[in-house]
Amino acid sequence: MPPANSSAESRRLLTPATIPAALEAQAAGARLLAGGTWLMRSALRDEPLTGAFASLHAIPALSRLDLTPEAAEIGAAVTHARLAEALAGIPELAPLAVAAGASANPGVRRAATLGGNLCATEFPAADLACALLALEADVDLERLSGPGRVYMAQFLARREALLPGALVAGVRIPRRAGRLGAHVRLPLRKAGDYPVAIVSLTAEVADGRLSRPVIAVGSVEPVARRWAELEAALDGVSLDPAAGASAAAGLLSSFSPREGIEAPGWYRAEVLPALVRRALAALEASA
Ligand SMILES: Cc1cc2nc3c(=O)[nH]c(=O)nc-3n(C[C@H](O)[C@H](O)[C@H](O)COP(=O)(O)OP(=O)(O)OC[C@H]3O[C@@H](n4cnc5c(N)ncnc54)[C@H](O)[C@@H]3O)c2cc1C
């Protein structure tokens, strides 16, 4: 007999056409369904995949991708593939373009969405979440009581409390001319793997010096977060990848790395200096 959660009869697909309709469906017990690339692996996590699912694909507002000189406004249903294509070659948005274009594999990238990446709360290796932290994005939330906006760092730290009864509508990324960025990740194989560790960074570079670096680390701890100690250490110093890596090596004790089947915790932290070096080298190449 097949396991209960493989029974298609125990699932129901709803296709709300508006955000309020999706929120109503959610309030009635439906789970929001975006690309399904995380939800479809529920069985691997021993989680039931039954009940009603409200697909977000028929809601036009969630597929917007608007680029103005001031900001990039990106709807939650925009896929990794579309993001990578639309943002290619925009220096200040490079972390998100690279994150979207390097995650998973082409088939998954055509389905997986920005909103799903932010809302898969048990997924520590989310590339877009890490890039959006480095880009200091804001997250737009919708509830039946009305819309709201939270800083990305605040969203990630509090999303278990923020998400019930809410839908992520999209993100707003401020575009700051002259700011550069990089996103580097370490999968154990070439493609398709979850990365062992991720470093996303943005900074201004003037006269060979870094200014106001924002450095985010993903996949090392259960949730991506900024590396405040390294940001402080690199602010105002020469853009020197080797020196940046040694600064990072001296600041690893601030992490409590997670254990995982693909890598032990100590390894996730130990690879960070090399990822910082690569990220700074990428920044140097784009300056
Ligand atoms: C083999 C494989 C490898 C992968 N490797 C990577 C990788 O290395 N890096 C990476 O970043 N991604 C990777 N992914 C993709 C990853 O699953 C997605 O990035 C993302 O976490 C899920 O997006 P989704 O659109 O498929 O979400 P779904 O699976 O549809 O949903 C995920 C969760 O988010 C909720 N949700 C979805 N949208 C919203 C919304 N707008 N508002 C509120 N809640 C919402 C759902 O209810 C569900 O709980 C991989 C996927 C696979 C299958």
C-alpha cells in the first residue's frame, strides 16, 4: 500500500486569482503553493503532503519585476530562472542574479520562486535569502488585515512568527549607484547540491578601499544572517582578498554551525575564509 501522503486524492489544488483570495484560502486551511520544489520533497522530510494547496501562479501582482533607478521590486512568484535573466549585468544587483542563476539545476530554477525561497523556514541553504540580506532588501507581506513591510534581517529572524496568516508578496531592493556585490557558494558537487556554505556581500569600492560592506552568510547556521564582526573589520580597509580571508579566519568563533548529512558543522565554518576571499576577488574584478 502506498504511504498516505502519496495519495493524490487527499490533496486539493486551488487557484486564487487575487492576493485576498489566496489569504482567504490560507485562512481556511490551505497551504500556499509556489514552485513546489520544497513542498514536493515533503516525503523525504517525513512531513505529510495532504490537504488543500493554494497555487500563487494565477495572481498577476506576484509576478511583477519592476526595475527603476531607485529600486528593484520583485514579486514572490518570480522564478530563479527569470530573476537570473532579468538581473544579469546589473552590478549592484549581482548577488541576487548569481544566487538565482547558480542555485539547484535548470529544471528547478524554472519552477522555484523567490517567495518560496524566503518562506521555506526549514531550508538553511536558501541562496536568494542570503543574497537579499546582503542587498538590504525589504520584504512585503500581505495579511487579511492589510499590507506591511519588514527589513530582510528582521523577516528572517522572525519569520516563524510573521508567516502564519501572511503571504509574502515580494521584495523591494534599494538600488545604490556605485555599490557592487558578489555571491559565492560551496556545493560539494558541481550542480544540483545544496551549498555547504554561502557568502553574499555588497560594498562600495573607492580608491581601492571598501566602504560599508554588508556580508551575509547562509547554510552555516539554520538561518542566513549578517556577519557583523567581519563587516566592521573590513569597513575602510583596502580591497585585498587574501587579507579579507585572514580577517574572516580570525572571526569564525561567532558561528554556531549546524551539523548535516552533507557536511559537519566545523567544516561549514572552516570554508568561510576561502569563500570570503572568492567574494572579494569577484568584487575586485567587477570594480
Ligand atoms: C534538488 C534541489 C536542489 C535545490 N537546491 C537549491 C539551492 O542550492 N539553493 C536554493 O536557493 N534553492 C534550491 N532549491 C530550490 C528550493 O527548493 C527553492 O529555492 C525554495 O526554497 C522553494 O521555492 P518554491 O517556489 O519551490 O516553494 P514551495 O515549495 O512552493 O513552497 C515552500 C514553502 O514556502 C511557502 N510559500 C511559498 N511561497 C510563499 C509566499 N509567497 N508567501 C508565503 N509562503 C509561501 C509554502 O507554503 C511552503 O511552506 C533546490 C530544489 C531542489 C528540488
